[in-house]
Amino acid sequence: MKFPFFDLTRQFPEIKNEVMTTFEKLLDRQALVMGDAVTDFEKNIAQWMGVKHAITVGNGTEALILALKVLDIGPGDEVITPAFSFFASTGAILYVGAKPVFVDVDAATYNMLPDQIEKMITARTKAIMPVHLYGQMAEMGPILEIAKKHKLRVIEDYAQSIGARDGDLVSGACGDLGATSFYPTKNLGAAGEGGMITTNDDALADKTRLIRVHGMRKRYIHEFLGTNSRLDALQCAYLSAKLPRLNRWVEMRTQNANRYFAELAPLTKLGLTLPKVGATKKHVWNQFIITVPERDRVKEILAERGVPTEIYYPFTIPEQAPLRGICEPAGWPTSEKLARTSMALPIFPELKSEEQTLVIEGLKHALESLARTETKAQLQPTAPF
Ligand SMILES: *Cc1c(COP(=O)(O)O)cnc(C)c1O
């Protein structure tokens, strides 16, 4: 039996009628750009999140780029960000001409280490860009404190963590600006590309609303340099159909995570590590990431049994070509270790129980057989006399 790592065709039937009806209405009216579908979605998602302003944009990467631009971050400025993330967080910093400065991540939560931030601050540092990786918020308590002490801005990359919380802190609503993505593989995915910037700051919200329409408040009067990055009305209507179901889908992801925790625990003695969820954290499980010894071999053994896994991410950011000449390729040991040993298990809401059983059994088989060959190798004499 073969099954997918992620499969949206299992989810679409649930929203199909609603989507088709609203799409037909919008298309009949040719209401394509801005308008009610956009403002309704922005109002509803802001309320759902618990943030004052939600401003949709073209995609998550543009959300990050525009957030940096709104804060006037560019050439000569430095932004502190984790060495282990999807490339977009660092890519956005480079794209506006600023310099990313990297800190390592925590081996158990995979999120940026706050206690490495302060020693990286220079006179050029303008902002911290934490990434709430895989569905769990970074340590925003200490990060916000450091930012306040050094008068730095905070831009949260919550592309993988919409709806995540840490006590009273809401992902995407505790920094100056939050940037998220509606790419189809995220917990709330559009029918294509999409992104959003969120903030509780009225002035920043106003500037963000203008930057996505060429800095234009009144028609053909451009107050400052912006660009075009609007989210289509059809995409907003699609997202509106999904939003009321998001909590339930996250609950299904959480149940899948809980089953992995319960049934993979015995494999920790064979070297598997499970992700750590902070006591005050609400994790939204965009990804379930484990580490195993001989990761590539384990992945192969699982694939032979039809069990799909992914690697997010096989390289650290400093190892990527655009960072050449900007920083050393190595020097973030936990990030480097995660790039070599971590793997993602299927966790999407509609994953079937019997499929999850195959993942668990496959891992057990892989780790036990690798442990056996290791013992055999150890028993063989290494050098003959
Ligand atoms: C997906 C993602 C992005 C970028 O979003 P796009 O909409 O694909 O541009 C940024 N950061 C992280 C951590 C992501 O996972």
C-alpha cells in the first residue's frame, strides 16, 4: 500500500459546494480585485487570530519583504534570524538589501535560541525575525524583551504557525509585524499563492495597506514607493470557506501528533528523538519532525515500504549559495545536525489511522534493523592479526 505525505484532495470535497457557489457569485459580478471578499476575509481572520489588523498580500515571501520595507529596513541594516528555516525568511532580508545575522536553534523545539541573540547585536541591527517553525512559537517572551531593551523591531515569520499560541502570546500578533503564507501546504492554504501581514499597530497597518497598492491612498496619488501585492478576491473567498474549519483541522493534526508521541516513545531507546512542545505552547502541527540516526537510510527503508516522508530542510541557510561572502557556511551546530538527521512524518488532518500505523511500524522496522546491523558490525573484528 502506498499513500501520500500530504493530500488536499481529501479535504476539498468538504468545502467544494461552498467554494463553487461563492466563486460563481464573484465571477458573475466580475468582482476580482479587492472588494467585499477581501475585506470580509481580513476582518474574520483578524478576529479569529485575535489581532487588530490583517492585510492580505500576494504570498508569504512578499509578506516578509513588505514587512521589512514597512519598517524601512534595507542596505546597511542587519536582521537577526535563525540559521535553520525555510529559505524565505532569510531570502526576504537579503532581497531588501539588508544583512541576515544568524543564531542557532534549539535541538528539541527547533526554534531560534534567544540567549544567542544579544551577542549578535551591533549598531547596525534593526530587527529580529524569529520563525515559528513547524507549528510552534519561538520563545517570544525573551525575544520581545531583548528587542525592547535594544530598541529593535520584531517581524514574526508565522507561515507555518497560524493559530499557534504561547500563553497569552499569539503567533503573528506579538511582534511589530507578522508575516504568514497561504501556500497550499500550510495549515490554512489558498487555491494557489497567498500571504498576509498582521499587526496591532494602527500606523504600521496603514502603511502596510498602502505599500501593497503602490503607496496609493487617493487614486493616482503615491505617498511613498510601494508595489503591487494584493490577494485575489477568489483566493480570499476560498480561504473564507476554510477558516471556520481550521480549528477542527488543527485538532485532527494534534490527534495525529499525540498518537506519534504515544507510539514512537519506545523507539527513543533506538536513537529516535521526538519534538518537544513547551509547557505554555499551543502547537498547530504544520509538520511533525523527528530525528533519527542514519536518517537517509531510514527514509529509504520507509520509502521501500511505501511510507512517505520529507526532509525540511536538508541544508542550513548559511550553507546556501546566496549567503556566500555574507557569512561562514558552518558554525551553527544544532542547525547542521538537524539538516542531517531530521525528517518529517505525514501528519495532515485526513491521514488515515491505518496509514499512520504503517508509518509507526515502518519506523520501528527501520530502526530495529539498523540497530541489528550495527551490533553485527561491532561484533566483527576490525583488524585481523
Ligand atoms: C512557506 C514559508 C514561507 C513563504 O511563503 P510563500 O507563500 O511560499 O512565499 C516563509 N517562511 C516559512 C517559514 C515558510 O514555511
